[in-house]
Amino acid sequence: FFSSGETTPFELEFTVGSETDYTQILASDGISPIKWRQPGDEDEVE
């Protein structure tokens, strides 16, 4: 993920337990800091 202070762009989607309604997403565009999007976040992408 990390080299020379940069982050490889990624989006990692996961659930906690079997609750698929509560999908968590860790994402980065490679420039901005890593964001943790939780259910109900304004910028959540479906």
C-alpha cells in the first residue's frame, strides 16, 4: 500500500459479521488520505 509516502488507489469493502446492511468501506484515490466510509455516511457510494 505505501511507498514514498504515497498510497496505491484502492477500495476495500467488508462487513462485520453477517450484517450485510452495514457494509464498511476503506478507500483511497492514491493522493488523499485513506477514508473509512460507514453506513449512513454522506459520501457513501452504492
